[in-house]
Amino acid sequence: MAGVYRGLRRQDPSHWWQGASRKTWLSAAAVIFFFSIAGLALQVAVPEAHSIGAVVRHW
């Protein structure tokens, strides 16, 4: 417990959202990237579709 306490004590007293964003920005960027690629692929595959439902109906 003393090691954990020392690790917590060394952290700067920033807001919780700064710590959360510092630890999750890479995951969020990866999700955005992959969804963008998937959206682009669906747009190329079925350009007349305006929704995911239209893509599913097309296939």
C-alpha cells in the first residue's frame, strides 16, 4: 500500500478529465480512425445509401 500511496502522491493535482484524456486519447483516436475507414468503405461500396439500414438492405 505504501508504494501505491507514493505513486498517487507524486501525481500532479490536475482535474480528473485531464488524467482521463491523457490515458484514453490513443484509444479514442484508434476508434475514430477505424470508423472513418469503415464509413469510407461503405460509401464506396454503396454510394446511394444514406444510412446503415440502406447498406444492409443493399446486401
